[in-house]
Amino acid sequence: MTFKSFFIWVLAIYLLLCASFSIFQNLFFLHPKALDSDYKFSFDMPFEERQILLDKNTSIDILMFKPKDSVPKGVVLYLHGNQENVERYAPYSKNFTKHGYECWMPDYPTYGKSTGAITVANMENMALQLYKMAKAKYATDKIIVYGKSMGTGLAAYLASVSDCKQLILETPYYSLQSLSMRYTPFIPINMFLKMEFTTGEYIKRVMEPVTIFHGVQDEVIPFSNGMRLISNMKKGDRFVAIPDGEHNNLPSKLLYQNTLDSLLSTP
């Protein structure tokens, strides 16, 4: 094989990889688990289910978990990660309801019972409508915005355009582009990326207190990527590094539990 033939083959394979990423990138980022519209949720805690109709093709399913023995003192808007649906994240609602907060968890389009296309526009609209519902019931200083993993970018966006009590992020990324480059360093991601949340830029515009939890041993969103957010945080914001924390085990760590309890116990 001549050098020219070898170069052509390498170029063809490279272009095929670029095209494959462009076409199938949602399979890389998103791992939804759909549920039938008549599926019945069952949890060992009080909850209510509602739907938001964004347009004729897009309906958002929301689970609203409630404190058992108290009048809610506020609400946590919980924007979850890229896996499955709200059933996976529902157990975490107890971290908030035990402090007297409702915890509202929406499913993104294609996740759970939610329908429509999963686009940045639809996800931002979903977050804004969720906030509008919360504001109709609670004062802005009773609304906490919480994002986990993929949901951290959306949570940071929402807090950057809406008043709230505080923003809490669990295992965030600086941007989806910067995160993608870790997995596909030789592909010009900026040319192909269809979905982007620039968490670092959003945080600059968040006026309320920001707390970030990140595991040093995170195998999905590198600790170094999350640390890039520190330079965009303001005085008084907190970046909590959890030495033995991985991507999915932070809620089991004592440092996370104590810090979150302290944040939620303040008036």
C-alpha cells in the first residue's frame, strides 16, 4: 500500500467517525428509558404526578415528592442525570423532603412518560415552565435549583435567568463540549455538537449562593473538568471536593450529607 492510499484510508475512517458522531451523538450523551403513558409509579413516600404541555408534541411528566409530616417550607427543582428516568432518582428526594422541602423531578423528553424531541430549546422551556409553577406556589427565596450530572448545565442555566434561594450542583461539567473532548479528543466537537450547556458561563450570572459537589475519583465527569468552574464562581460560593467520591456515590458520603443538611436546614 502506498503512502497516498494509506492516507486516503485514514482520512476516510476519520471522516466516517466524525459523521457517526454527528448522527449518533444522542446515543453518546443520552440513555433514556421510556415508560408507557399508563404506567403507575409506586414509592414509599407521598407524591403527586403532573404533566406540562410545552407544545402539541411535547409533554413533560413531573413527580412531586412531599414531606410526610410537615407543611412544605419550599421546593427543590431537581434536574436529573442522563440515565433512565425519574424512578432512578426518586430515592434522592428524601434528602430534601426530610428537611421539609417538596422535591419536583421532571423527566426530559423521551425519558419516562415525557414526549417530544430532546433539544436544548425544549429542555430550557421545560425548566422555565417548572420554575413558573414553583413561583406560583412559593416565594423565590423558597425555591432551590438542584442539578445532577447532565442536569447541572440546565440547572445552572435556570438559576442564571431566575431568582432562587440557591443553586446546588452535583458532579457538574464545565461544558458539554469540554466534556466530550475527553472521550473524542481527535474530533472537532464544536463542529458537530447539537446539544450544549455552558455551565461555566451560566454560573457567572448566578447571583444567589452556589454549592458544587464533585468526587475526586469521578470516572464519568472528570474532577478536573468540574474544577474549571471554580474560576467562574463568586466570593462565598463553595466547591466541595469529596476525596473518595465517584460519579454516582456522592449521596452516600458523609461530607456530602453533612454539607447538604447544613444548606437545607438554614431558614
